[in-house]
Amino acid sequence: METLEFIIYPDGHVKEVVTGIVGTSCAEVTAAIEAQLGRVVSQEKTSEYFAQPVNQTSETSATNQVSYSQW
């Protein structure tokens, strides 16, 4: 599940926590919101940011071959 959490502190600064988005696409998701909130002071990237999305295909490139010896 993808979630964006915003914590607004009494002094007005906002902490944004993004979870469930793998890879660098989190920056695309949050760009418009950050533009409206104002200046970004710092960013901490989580392990999800550095993770690579898993792409599975239904094709198999390897074929199984069985050979028997004539001993």
C-alpha cells in the first residue's frame, strides 16, 4: 500500500514520510505537493528508494533438454 504521511509542526515546518513506493518514482509522486508546501530543507531516502522494482515475464528463454547415454 502506498502512503504519504504529513506531520505539521507548531513552527510550521512539515515532515513528509512516503512508504510503499519502490524506486525513484516517489519523487515524481511528491513533487507537486512539495512545490505547494514551499522550500525543501532536507531529504532522507529510505531503503525503498534504492530498491529496484521487480519485473516478471511469462516467457522463458531456457529450454530443458534431457539426453541419455547409451552405455
